[in-house]
Amino acid sequence: MRIPRVGPPAFLRLAQISLALIVLNVVSGGAVRLTESGLGCPDWPTCSARQATPALSFHPLMEFGNRMVVVVLSITLGVTLVAALRRNPWRRDLVWLSGGLVAGVLGEAGLGGIVVYTKLNPYVVMGHFLVGMGLLSIAVVLALRAGRAEGPGRWLVGPPSRRLAGLLPVILAMAIAAGTATTGSGPHAGGADAVRIPVPLDDMARTHSGLVLVTGAVLLAELMLLYRAAAPEAVQVRGRMLLAAMVAQGTIGYVQFFLHLPALLVGVHVFGATVVWSAALWFVDGLRARAPESVPELPTLGAPQAMAAPAGAGK
């Protein structure tokens, strides 16, 4: 059976669903760790050597639930890749991004197996989370590009703002990596016997918070440059929304630290990391103006194919 063509609106919806599922994957993975369910399924890809499904108890169900999220995510990303190949108009950038998501989720699934077999090695767990954030980056870019025409667009800000904005994701990525290491040295190992990173938690927390403060200072400087240069209001609004997300995330971070890292707040902080990172990519993307993509007048997925007019009709 021939696979129907996919129009831009349908592909955009698929890209958005993929993005939402990747966020769910990151958050559910955090929930596994925070509930000490990391070894709820001691084998991989089956739950145990004797059965594929988990026992009806909390920790196995939590761990296996995260694996089921990965299964649904993998299927969705596979469908998205096929849709990119069948998209009308076909675009190379969307195909490459969709293919990158499929390769990334397969790699992350394999890394999840290594996490299990290394008994929650903290460095492997860190890598697992950071690969998930890499997938999130690709998904955000895919969702943004799927909703507009191909091309680099036109800069809305001057060179100083561009350079400072380019520095922002770099420092933020360092802060997120330091936050992951902070969790790796803290009490939430994912299992009772898991090894921790041999660095004092206070030292890691100070490193993480210091990088967050530097990121905030860079963003404030960027907002000042945008204001003084009379940048378009839409650009400044994105910057202020990113600042609000960072302030909320920083507040949660300090509260959870002084409350001795309650699992629920740590989980909210993990979700906040996905929000802040996505908002940062959205902000940087908004520094260029791009035209919307025109929708071709051809049959697409979900639309009935028009019947051809008979020869001589209308004469």
C-alpha cells in the first residue's frame, strides 16, 4: 500500500507530539530515579531474566513504565521520520532532524540497558540524562522549523546581541550538566545500593548555582542590549519569558536544597530544566525573522483526494 503524502500542518503536529513525549521521557526517567526504582527491573530489555513484564509492585512498575514511554516514543519518532520522507514539500533539514531523533532514542535505549547492567553507575546515569536533553534539543529545533519556510531568515538584532545570545546556550548547557552532577552526588541515586559521585554535595551545588547565576547575568545583559537597540517587541518578550522561567527554576532549586532535596521538588526541578532549555532555544531562534511555509494544494494525510474532473467538463 502506498504511503500517502503528508502536508506541513500534519507534520508539524507530529513534531509537537514528539517533543511532548521526549519531555515525558525525561521526566519519567527522573521519577524512576527519585522513587529509587532504578533497579526495579534488574534485566534489559525484559524486566527480569524469567519474565518480560514487571511484577505487580511499585518499583518494577515504575521502571517498566518508563521503558513503555520509550517504546511509545520510538514508534512516534519512527512515524515522524516516515512522515518527513513523505512530506510535501520534501525538505532535507526535516528529514535529517527526524532521523537524528530516531538514532538518538535508539542510542538512549541502549544506554538505559548499560545503566541497568552497571547497577546505576552515576556517570552512566548522567550520560543517560544528557542524551535525553540532546534529544530534546533536536525535537525543539524540529518543531520550530516544521512551522515555517526553509532558509536562514533575516536577523532582527545587531551583532553584539547575536554574539551574547550565542553564548547563552553554552553556559546554560554547562549549568544543566553541573546540575546533573549535583544530583549524582546527592541522595537520589535511583537505588539503595547505588554508588554516588565522590564529590561533596555542597561543592557541586555551589558550582551548579554559580553557573546558573552567570547564565542569568548573561541573559540580563542581553535583555539590556535588546532594549537599548529597540529590538522588536516579540524578541524582547521571548527574552523576558526565558528570564521568568529561569527565575522560577532557580527559586525551586534553592528551596529544594534548603529543604534537603525532597523528591517531589527535585522532580519539578527536572521538568523545569526541560522548560528552561526549550525556552532558551526558542529565544535564540526568535532572533531571526522567517516566513511561514505555504501549504501546497495537493492531497495530504487526512484529507480526501479530490476526484479528477472528466475530460471535457465545463465545455
